[in-house]
Amino acid sequence: MHFLELVKKRKSTRKYSRRPVSREIIDKCLEAARLAPSACNSQPWSFIVVDDEKLKDAVNKAAFSGIYSMNSFANSAPVLIIVITRRRGYMARLGGYFRGVQYSLIDIGIACEHLILQAEEKGLGTCWLGWFNEKEVKKILRIPKDKKVDIIISMGYPEDGEIRDKKRKALSEIRRFNIS
Amino acid sequence: MHFLELVKKRKSTRKYSRRPVSREIIDKCLEAARLAPSACNSQPWSFIVVDDEKLKDAVNKAAFSGIYSMNSFANSAPVLIIVITRRRGYMARLGGYFRGVQYSLIDIGIACEHLILQAEEKGLGTCWLGWFNEKEVKKILRIPKDKKVDIIISMGYPEDGEIRDKKRKALSEIRRFNIS
């Protein structure tokens, strides 16, 4: 598949079938994330794959209750990937400090999109989740307080193969050549 | 090409040939960026493509002089893409505020990596540049003060087709299943 087709095909999946996802495929997605570029090759990411049914229920409850319940559709996904961002101790952080940019977040965007596009190629649906109760998620998964969970990715086979058009600004609105 | 092959093939290019890049191909790369997902579909990106030789020289001088000269290799690239991040006025910003995460940076990571992988598929080399004199770049390109330039991407045909192994942590270092 051409890259642009893959990009067009991929969409947020909010309804998942019960079909389980093999760990071999999960690892292939993580391999794509692992190879991502990052500022000063700092690789500020690690991943907890939650595919144990009981633990997943507990994580879902911790993550998506109360004011976070708009994302409770994630309950139906057979896999949750908890993305941990490391934020300190590297040249990238020093450069980021001087430039006022938190490069680790850009790096997380790159790595997770690798994971997500690899999943799409394998026929899996995914959704980026940024709105969840981080404190409770860290408690359940025993993630140290000094680490940050910025993103959770839900993953599974889509319930339907519906294709949605993407609503995006036109190219002419977001691109210009030179100054003119 | 399979997605994972594309990911493996792509590397930072720091030596460019003089072969020009057509605007048709540049627009194809930007199309891949345009279609990227973003928090609340906020699409917080826009791009200035600098391919005019004289302007490019001026931007290079502004961006990569003095303490920023480690990136002066970008001089040899026929195209610079200046990535502008918009940071305010959206639900994504509100959510980000409550969660303490600047989602626009994750979005920029996703969109720019789409651009870069599309470029790779077209045989182009690229480099992520995060270390440059933002103030001077904004002056030259008349970018309003309230906008942010977090990233510049250099682009062109690579001078050589050298394949480098990627130095990355092992998968076992960055991934675990469930709590165990």
C-alpha cells in the first residue's frame, strides 16, 4: 500500500470487535515505534501493553470514569497501550529548555504514529486518547510518580470497516511558498 | 513498500544533492501532513515552504548562525519547510491545560512525520531541525510574534544512498506486558 493510502485509510476507531490481537502483531507495532527518530536520539518512550482482561477492566475504570467518561468506549478494545514519557536528563531537554520547546512530546507523537500506522497496515483500529485520569492509571499500573503518561492508545479489530472522509483544512490554508 | 521497511529506510539526511525538488512532490508530502490526526481535530500546523534560492540563503543564515551553526549543513538542502505551531483557542488547549500536556506538540510530531515518511517514499531525504534561531527566522519570514516555530525540516535528494543501522534500545527495554 502506498503511504498516502495508509494515511487516508487510518481513522479513530471507537468500536472494537471481540477478536483478540496476537502479541506478535502488537510487537510488530511496537517495533515501528521503537525505530522512530527522536531529538538527540533520546527515545523518551516506553510502553505498557495491557491485554489481560481483568487488569484492562481495572485500567479502564481508573482512566475513564467521571469527567473522563467520554473515552469509556475504550472499554471495548482488547488492548490498551499505556505510553510513558521520560522527561529528563538528556541533551534534548537542555536544547528544549533554551528553545522553550518540550521536544519529548514531539518524539512521542512520532513514535506513537509509527505504532498506529503499523497497526492500520495490519488491519487493526486504534484511537489516540489524551483525556484520562493519569493519577489513577499510574496507581493501578505502579508507574513511578516522576514518570508521565501523556497518551493511551486503544487497539483492536474494528467492529465495522466504515470509511469516513477526513475533515481537514484545505492545503491552500496551511501552506505557502516562500514569503509571497 | 511495507510500512516497517519505510520506517527502517528513513534516516536523517545531512548531505543533499543539487537536484531540485518539484513542487508537485512537495505538495504530496504536505498532503500527508494535512491528513494527520490531531487532538480535537485542531490541526495546529501550517507550513512555509522555502525553495527560492535567495530567500533560502537568508533563512539559513538567520536560523543556523553562531550557537546554532551545528545545523548549518541545512545550507545544502534545496528546500526548507518552516513548521508553524498554533497554540491557542481550542478545546485541545483546554484539555491540555487540565492534563498538563501541550498536545499541539504531539500533533506537530505526527503531522511532520507523515510529511517525512511521504518524502522518504518519494526518494527524498529529510532532517528534523529543532535547534535554530527562531527569533531571526520569524523576522525574515514575517511570521507574527504570537506564532511559534518549533521545527524546521530540511529536504532534498540525498547525496549518497548510504544505509545506516539505527541505534535504538532493545524492544525488551521499552515494552512490558501488563504489570509483571
